[in-house]
Amino acid sequence: MNEFYINGQRIGTDYFLPGWTDYNKRLYYQVYDISKNIKAGDNVFGAVLSPGWYAGYLGYALLVGSPQVRGFYGNTPLLKASIWVEYNNGEKEVIATDASWKASEGALRETDILNGETYDARREIKGWNKSGFNMNGWQPVQTYADKAEREMQVYPGNPVKVFDTLTGKKITLIGKDKYIVDFGQNFSGIVRLNVKGKAGDSIVIRYGEMLHPDGRLMIENLRRARATDTYIVRGDTQNETWIPQFTYHGFQFVEITGLKYQPTVETIKGLVLSSATPDAGTMETDNAMVNQLYKNIVWTQRANYFDIPTDCPQRDERLGWTGDAQVYTRSAIYNNDISAFFVKWLQDLNDAQFPNGAYPIYAPMPLTAEGVSAIRSTDSYSPGWMEAGIICAYEMYQAYGDTGIIKKHWPDMKRFMSFLEKRRKAITYLKRGLLKKFHPKVDLETGYR
């Protein structure tokens, strides 16, 4: 994943670029109009990289004792970028990433979607993405060859953005320098920290959806997801502001440790992240409980429509389960315009289709060289899940009249139906064989003696 900068300014407001795909088969890129960011004279282009879905921890690999727990597509985060410039005289120039670019470590010491981030503000490199910066000590980047079999296409879905900003409803002291902030609402996202302290002070932030009866943060349901962010204070005389860049959490409550003073609602804000699917419909009744239930459903959809339709936003899973996706698609359509979102994910699903025609139980699904799930070898396909390849496409057609999505994936759907037919025949032959073995006088055509 990356955040791209031109002359010190971050380009775009999207998070988790370029999105999660089967990076061995398909890679998306984003396009931005940067005409207002370019200036006469020297311009500086740069990016901050994170392992993300490509090289970070995925799913429940740690929980189930998988021999591989991270780096399912590669071990090093990569960047491929180009800047297309057209001058007033009609001349054109393309500035692209190559071996001439340089790299360095910075303040971001650890970053992972499931585990969180550690940011040491004392190690910030001032002016690294602005003209006039001295790059002595920076190292040449390592270049990697493109994969000829990998398609590169413009991102077709709804990028993840900040959907809302929440203010804490209640702040409670639960121990020495330890506070619980209640945002009053479960959501997916990150926080914006605004703190002051001595250089080297560590502000540790943990996330949870519930509290124990004694007020402690409940983290047992997170399983192996550490879900912890750490900010190491720079030591400015004024407040320092920090926002995690490449992680997210599912939470209502935040535990803050390390502050030497009572936090206020301005100390920490909640930034709600979600794929930017436009609103489509609402519902209101004369029953307050029904209205609250509907509100919970909408917020749950926002929390789990996160580049892919995940099962949960908090624990060590966050996979695009096909059963969850297909059973909820029709409901989601009434709440939001999810047409572009499912154009993207249905491509992920068809990219993950097994050679025998079966759709997997989640997508994207990283595979081993032997063609089995790299997260857990027994993860494959199952009735109630693999039908998503047809059902979700049919729901898109029903809701939006999108025949293009049917035409595009029709060959894959036919392969799936052929798989079912072959399985039916195999099971029929198996049953007949067992029947004949134990009941030799049975007529296999009629079932009667």
C-alpha cells in the first residue's frame, strides 16, 4: 500500500491503495489530476509504503498455525507510478519510478492491517518530499521486473475514504495514566491523536468493541490481531497530531495509555473508514427498536464494505467470505449503490475460481504453489458459499440492469455449472456403487428390488 506525495502534499484522499486483489493475476492503479500540485521549476515526487495485504499478515493464519503467516504475495512492498506532464508548448513528458529513485526508513516503524502501527515522531525526516532536500545517506531503490501474466487496470470500485468523524461520548480513568474513551458507536476506522508530551513518551492505543464488567477493555474476541497503535512523542512545545496511515480497526472503545494528563474530546477523534459507496435508500418506522436495528445494519455494512465485503472489521480475519457476501447482497443494494463495489469484488472472485470451476469460500484467496489456500490449506469451496459467483452477479443485474457483468463472467459461471454437474454424477455413481455393494438385488434405475 502507498500514500503518494507531490511537493509535500498528499495526492488524493483515498486509503489502502491500490486495493486488495490477487496480485499475481491483477493489479489496479489509481489516476489523479495533479495539475494543481505541479509548479514551475523543481518538483519532488515521493511515497510512503506499507506491506498491506500484499506482504503483511492476512486472515487467521497465526490462529490456525499456518506455516506461512504473512507475505502471501511478496515480501517487500512495491510502488509503480508515473507522472504524465503536458507543457504549454505541446511537449509531453513521463516521469516514472525506476532505479534512479531513492529510499530511506522514516518515522513509521511498524505497520500492519491486523496488528496496527508504531510511529516514532522523533525519526521524522523533515522536508523529505519537498524541493531542496539533501538525500545524502538515502539508498537506491531495488527494482523488480513486471510480471507479464499480471494485468494492470484502472481501479473499478469505490475507494476507502473517511466517511465520518466521531467525538468521544465518555472518557474514564481506569488506572495510572490509562483511560477508556467511548465513542458511543461501533465502527471501522482509525483515530486522530492530538497530544503533548516529552520526547520519547509512548502513547499506546488499543481498540475494542466492548468492556468487561469492571471497565477494562475486552480484546479476547480479537484473537491474534494485536490491534494496537503506538505514537512516540517528538517533544514539540505545541500539540502533535498523528493519524495512522495503513491500518484500521473495528471498535467503539479506545484504551489510551501513556498520557500524563486527563485527555479531552479534542485529544482523540474517531475517523470512520469505509468504501465510498453512495447512499441509496433509508428506512424509518414508528418503532424505535426497529429504527435502531436498521441503523445497526447500515453501520455494519459500512464497517465491512472495505474494498472487499469482509466478515468482520476487528479480529484476525477480515476476509471476503462468499457466503456472507451473497446472502446480504440484496439488503446492501437497498442501502447503498454497490454496483461499482461489486464490479471490483466479482472480478476478485472470478480470479480466485479454482481450475475445476468451483468458486472459493472467500476472495481474494492467496494460494500456494500447489494451488491450495495459503492461509489454511483446508479452505477451498463449499455449498452455500461458492454460489456467490452466480448469485451476486444476478443481483447486480436485477438491481442495476447491468448485463455487462453477466457477459464478462458468463464463461466462469458456465465452468461452475459444469463443476456442479460433474460432482452430481460422481456422487450418483458413488451412491449406486455402495447400493449395489450392500443390496445386490436392487434395480439401480428404479430403486426397487
